[in-house]
Amino acid sequence: MAQQVSGKINVVEKSGLQNRTYIKLFWSQLNKSPLAMGSLFVLILFGAMAVFSGQITEQIAYDPLKVFVGDRNEQPSPTHWFGTDHLGRDLFSRIIWGSQISLTIGILVALFSVIIGALLGAISGFFGGWIDTLIMRFTDVWLNFPGIFFLIAIVTVLEPSFWNLIWAIGILSWPGICRIVRANILSLKEREYILASRSIGAGGFRIILRHLMPNTMAPVIVNATLTVAGAILAEAGLSYLGLGVQPPTPTWGNILFEGKPYLITGNFWYTFFPGLFIFVTVLCINFLGDGLRDALDPKVSSGK
Amino acid sequence: MLQYIFRRLMIMIPTLVVTTIVIFGIVQLTPGDPVDRFESPENPLTAEERARIYARYGLDQPLHVQYFRWVSLLFQGDLGTSFNWNAPVFDLVSNRIPKTVELAGLSLILSLLIAIPIGTFSALKQYSFWDNTVTFFSFVGVALPNFWFALLMVALFSVTLGWLPTSLYSTTGIAYAGNEWNWWVDHLKHLIMPLLVLTTAQVAAFSRYMRSQVLEVLRDDYVNTARAKGLKEGHVINKHVLKNALLPVVTLLGLSLPFLLSGALITEQVFAWPGLGRFFWEASGARDYPVVMGLLFMISVVTLFGNFFADLAYAILDPRIKYD
């Protein structure tokens, strides 16, 4: 008898059915998209570059603030891979260090807007009624703001700094996530399992946190990924206008800002390389987001 | 329909109120005394002068009084008086509006003309080589930071090749009396690069949108019906598919206004284009709050009405949608 049972389990294991957890299903789905996987690889590389910028620049490059007095506005060369800037600082080292701030801003903004957006969206969708009307009207107002104008106003009023940038960009990025979460919860809350947990006396917030939120994670993750890209672009755009994190701390945006006047004199690499890093990062995040959208959607995976 | 319009307009009132509160609130966050700007180390203000400036701008009143004063002036069409230029904000803005409208409007028309055929063709040949190429480049177009793209263009066309001027609206210091044609040629040379930069991102976004719309309509039953009764493919596409796929594009036009203006701001900045965006940036740098508040309000109102007209156009064009 016991043997029979274990035999059955073996059959199930061999067929691989038991191994198909959601994560594995998702991973195999994502694996099918070479663009998304390639992008993930590049992003992990950039992430590692940001985390280990100190070690990397120590080993193969220079201190980002070190001035090579004789080497101002040098072209890219074996000593200075991306050339030097107008003060004689090594651009490769500055870009490596710049990735830290640029990527951190992107990730923190996404976190910030997910927290606000998911919370407001969940409350709005779950409780409905006048709370819903109020929150959605408020969301519409935010969606209506032409982003960069408000960003400029907020940042000039508050002085540009790391944390001010994060909350200023974050406060303009949450409405999209709020709408998605609300729409999802509106349909999810009518399901039987919510009725079941209500019937055993679960409270509103418990239902939201334990039952509804996990089921709306997929679209939120996709949207958060795209928010990271939007935030990196916004930070770079503000830096370009001179309203980003202030020099000498390098970010991709402010290196580009500093290089702007030297474009006319033919030093195109000064603006080319930081911009290239912004562009490649944003492109990869968008490809990854697109891949995640397909991989996380159970309708797509079960259909194949 | 009238009822729908009325209700839609009513909804805009609370939105406008909250918008004004947010704008007013942002400016209130400013650290320091707004009157400090009238002071210099050589000429410190006396308490009397300070009080006079306070009274002049109504800064001696409590916050809610200041707010209501500002809002009531707004609704009378008075956007305030610039600190820096000492002139009404409206007058300062009015000769910059046409320049932004020229850039943004031309870019909108151009991008629709390019994106609609590209998106449609892409959808009709889904997963073909052409479609994949278009999809790839639309990703590139969306991810391309417009300021960087603009700088690369300047490096190529102005610095290296010397074909186009780096910035401004037209060459200054040349008299074109009696020779308007030369002025237009010169102006056009200044317009090409900003227009191209602004249009690239729009084309990328619009063509993706158009593609998904056409794909959705192609799945509808009436397309099958049209094919089944033996209509030529070209007729099916032109009369049945495109007509329905283009409807949501109208909504997109309204929604794309804030993006267009935001994109125009950075593009204007790169090319020193004397439009609204550049003016706004200068005003915030100079902490000219009446201009900042007036422009924020104006742009919010334009966006709001853009959405309103888009919804309205959609309601008129699509008889399937019932509004009551």
C-alpha cells in the first residue's frame, strides 16, 4: 500500500507537473523572450556596477573627483576610456559612480509610488462609495498635471537634492498604479474567496493585505518596472535643466548637464557617454517590463 | 448629449479647485521670505519698505485670504503681475504661446501623419520582419532621452556638418526688410531639429498605440462579416477597420497634451526656442512666482479642456457609446 502511494508521487514528479509553481512558470515564460532576458542581464550588470562602484573604480579606473590637471577635455583613450571632462576628471569613473544615484532614484521613486498608489487604489476599490469618488477625483487631478512643469516648480521651490527629487518625482508617478490596483480590486472583491473570508469575520484591511493585494501584484510589478524607467528619465531631464542632484556628486544627468557647453567645441563624448547609459538603462527596463507583462499574465501562459 | 456635456463640465470644477490649491500650496512651501528678492546686500530693505511690498502683493493677509484673492483674479482672467518684468503675466505669455503652438502643433500633425500608416501596416503584417522592426524602433524612440537625442543632433548637424543652426527661433541681427522669403528659409532651418526631436518620441508612442488598436478591431466579428460577404481587402481595411481604429486616437490626442507640452519644454530649452516652456523654466529659476503660478494654472486648464474635448469628440464620433 505504502509502495503504491510513493509510486504515484514518482509519476507526478517525473511528469514535471508538481514543479510548475507560479515562479517557475513565470521564469520559463520570461525565458522565451530573448529581449527581456538580455535586458535583465544588462540591468543586473548595471546594478552590480552601481553597488560595486567603489571597488571597480579603485581597480581599473580613478576616483570620480580626482582632477588630472594636464588632461582636460581629453578624447577617449586607453588611459581614460570615456575621455575626461573640462576639469580633467575621468568620465568613465564618474559614470560608474553616477549609476549609483541614478539607479537608486529610479528604484526609490518606484517604491514610493507603489506604496501610495497601491494603498489609495486598494482603499478606493475595496470600500467604494464616497471614499472611492473622492480618491478617484483626486487621482484625476494628479493625472492632469503636466509632469515636468510641476517637477520644475517643486524642485526650484524646495532646492534640488536627492530626497527632494525622489518625493517630487514619486508624488507625480503614483496615479497610474492607483488606477490599476483599483480596477483589479473592483473585480477581485466580488470573488467567492473574498466572500468566504468575510464570512469567517476577516476585517477590511486584513482582506486587502492578505487576499487582494497578492492577487494584484502582477500588473503592479510591471507598472513599477516602467516607473523606474520614467523616474530615471525624469531625474536626468531635471539634471539637464540644472535642477538635479548638484555637482560635484556625479549622476548620469548632471554629467550630461556639465558637458553641454563643450558640445560646440567638438567634445561630443562628454555628453555622449552619460546619455548612452541613460538610454540603454531605460530601453532595457522597458523591454524587461514588456517581457514581464507577458510572463506574469496567466492568460498568455495557459493559452500556449 | 447636452446633459452629458453639462455633467462633464461640472466634474471639472472640483478638479480645477484642487489644482489651484495644489499650485498655491507648492509656492507656499518656499523657504524664506518672498520679499527677500527685492533686497540686495548694498540696499537692505527698511521695515517700512518691506511692509509696503507686503501690502502691494497682498502678502500681509492670512493665507486663505491670499488664496481667494488669487483665485478670484484668475477667474477674472488676471494671471497676476510678474515680479521680474513688472508686467502682467498674460502679456508676457501671449507672444510666447504662438511659438510653442507652432512647434508642438506641427509636431503633433507630423507624428500622426507618420504614425498612423506605420502602426496600421505593422498590425496588418503582425510578427513580420517589418512589424518587429517597427516595434523595436518604437521602443528605442520611447526610451531615447529627448535632451540627449537633441544634443546628438546638434553635434552632428550643427557642429560637425555645419548644416543647421544650433539654436534660437531665427538668426538675430539680420534685417529682412522686403525679403520675407529669406526670413522663412532661415526660420525653417531653426525649426527642423526641434521639430524632429519632439516628433520622434510621439511617433514611437502613437504608432504602438495605433498598432494595438488595429489589432483589436481586426479581431471583431464585423470584420469577418465584411470579408465573408466578399469585400475587397482594401475596402475592409479602409472602410471598416481604420474608421473604428482611429476613434480612440481622438482620445489620445487630448491625453497627449501634457506630454507634448512637457516634451516641448525640454526641447525648447535645448534649442533656446523662445516658447512657453523656456519662459516657465526661466521664471522658476528666477523665483518669479506669479509667472510660475499663472503658467501652471494655464497649462492645467489647457490640459483639462483638452481631455474634455477629446471625450466630447469621442462621444460624437462613436454612436455606440451612450451617455446619460
